[in-house]
Amino acid sequence: MSSKMRWAMLISLALVILVIATACGPAPTPAPTAAPAMSSSSAASKPAAGGKLEMFSWWTAGGEADGLKGMFDAYKKAYPSVEIVNATVAGGAGTNAKAVMTTRLFGGDPPDSFQVHAGLEVATYTPDKYLQPLDSIFTSEGWDKVFPKDLLTLLKYQDHYWSVPVNIHRANVLWYNKKVFADNKLEAPKTYDDFFKVADALKAKGIVPFVFGDKEGWESAHVFETVLIGTLGAEGYRGLWTGKTAWTDPKVTEALNTYKKMLTYTNTDHAALTWDGAGEYLLNGKGGMQIMGDWQDGWFTSKKFTDYGWAAAPGNAGIFDALSDSFAMPKGVKNQENATNWIKMAGSKAGQEAFNPKKGSICARTDCDQSLFNAYLQSAAKDWQANALVPSVAHGAAAFEKWATAYKDTMALFVTSGDVAKTQASLAQHCKDNGVCK
Ligand code: GAL
């Protein structure tokens, strides 16, 4: 399938969701007022006089923190007299940060810039009321030419750009410890049958087969999204978010049963561990496999761990489960000029090349120097071009926030309940509650 077609499918999904979001979302607010004052040139324009720049994110772990620091360093180089305030609220996938951000924004105390997933997640922040449209920066920086056309379409909400994309992440990756696999003559599983064979072999050796950490809840939703993709295929999975695939479909039952079985191979302390905490099992060779997004690659890099292998999650070969992080700029920021320069830096080649190799993601821009990236990221860049693209629900790309949260909560509960029928019924109900299923 051509890249144009793949994107077209992703975009048509975004448009369907947009229509639904508009129908179900809050009453429309007035159109945005004048665009913010901003300098017209690039990130390397004249240094600001000084002052602060407060950047808000949830990036505190390993490669996430290193990547952000990489971009801060690039900013500091261009604007040495600006003091950067790194406002972070820990919690993967923005578990805690999003609520704090909403409170700050709606309470009139916005940071100068903040992290938001590209796509409909921005609707959570009532952008026409609280955010500055970035359209004129997109034009002045020539971003309409360096970001893939359809990513631009995905970013547009209510006919404006509200955030600048800094990366593309892949969510459906199976990571494994190469030495553990080699010692036991194992290969990365391609199917669920393979997965359980490998898991049994590891279990027999006293190695945790399937490393898992679900302390924050969203991790379960993340892994299950890959099982849905692996069981229903790209089109079937996409259809779950557009109403084309019924949540009552027997394939969803099958996916829940598969996932339930996978959970019987996890480390017993999973409820006490975050994604990166669980990753320690892979590092010290006490665990075999983990399914996580490619921020795990950044985390391995930050730990100087290189003996890891990767493959698409079982059944996910040829499918790229995508998400993108982006930065927005609220209205009424305390440091307007510094904030504008930050947004420009985030979209620049220098900024993205400083950020992504450490973060464990590929650039949102199409012109980054591939030699800066490790072998995994170079392979991800190729897959991004060649694979069918599907949007991640756990990370804001497939559904608007209310539905994504309901899905995440349900799948967090499933880890302890294991109740397939009840879980499937509530997943189907969420689809109805959000106006997508009849
Ligand atoms: C995602 C985010 C990634 C990474 C991950 C784990 O939602 O897009 O950049 O931070 O959460 O925290």
C-alpha cells in the first residue's frame, strides 16, 4: 500500500473522530482572537534578553529526561541568558501530568509550553480559549514542507495548528534480552503461539517470561492495544475506533483471552513497578521479553544497555502503532518571546536531532540526519515508511481523551479481575457512551 494510502486511512480515522468529538464535545467556544505576537525568523534569531522559560512535561525517566535535556541544551546554546524551568510531573503516558496541566491552564497559571500528544488530545485543553494558534509559526518556519503532509492534517484541530510535533513513537514493540534468548536458543516470537512457547521455555529456566509493570494503570491498556492489533489486524483495529469493528466481535474476546494468558507469565511484583522499573528485569537478565513503546530504546540507551533485541509485538509485523509528542503554547504565558523561540526550536532540525536519538523516537521532520540514530531507530524510520500505520489509543492518537481514559481504566482493572465477558461488555459500552457505536 502506498504511503499516501496508509496516511489517508489514518487521517480518515482522525476525521471520523473529529466529527464525533465535535458532536459529543463541549459547546463550541468563539473563534480564536488575534494570533500571538511573534518574531518571524527561525530558532536561531537574535537571543532573547533573558528571563525564564517554563516547560511542562511528564518526562522524568532515563531517555525521556535525557532527550528533553538535549533540546534544552540546544535552546540554551541559542539563548544563553534564558533560565529554563523544567516543570515535570512524573507518570508515564501523562497519567498525572494531564490533570495538573488542566488545572494550571484553566486556573490562569499556564507554563510557557507543555507536552500534548498530536491529535485530538488537544481538545481536552479547549484550545480556542486557552492556547495560542501556531499557524503563523508553521508558515514562517516552513513546517508545511518538512513535516509529513498527513501529520499536519492530524495536528489541525478546528482549522488551526495548536502544537508543534517533536517526534514519532512506535508503541507496538517487543523488546528482549539477547543473551537470555541466545543462551536458551530462542527467537523473537512472531505469533501468539510462538510467544507462549518461548514463555514456557523461559519459565522452565526460572526466567520471568513476560516482564510487566502496571503501577500506573495505562501500561495494561498499552499492551492490550498491541494484542488487539495482533488479533484483529490493522483494519480491524482501526475500525474499533470508528465504529466499523464491533467491540462485541469474537476477535475481541479472543484478544482478551490471549492477553489474560499472557498475564500469567509476568513477574509477581508487576503492580509495584512502572514501565522503566519493570525494564530492569531485562537489563539484569532475570526477564526475557517486554512489550512497550520505543521510549524503552531511549531508556536502554540512558542505562548504557546494548544487549537488547526488538521485534514487532506478536501478530504486529508490518503494522506501525504510531503516536507523536508535541508542544503547545498557552495564551497569557509569562515569557512570550522565550516561549515562541522554544516552539521554533522544538520544530527545528537542530532541536529534533538533539532530542530524538536520546528520547528513543524518530524525528517528526523528514530531513533529520539518520547517522545520528542507533540501529533500532534507523529500523523504526524504515518501518514508518513501509508499514501500515495505526493510531495508538493509550497515547492519545486514536480516540479523544474521555474515551481513551475509559478504555485505559477498564484495561487496568482487567489485570486483577481477568473477567473477559465483563471487560468486553464495558469496552463495548464505552464505544456507545462516546457516540461511536449504536
Ligand atoms: C507516552 C509519550 C512518550 C513517553 C511515554 C511513557 O505517552 O508519548 O513520549 O513519554 O508516554 O511515559
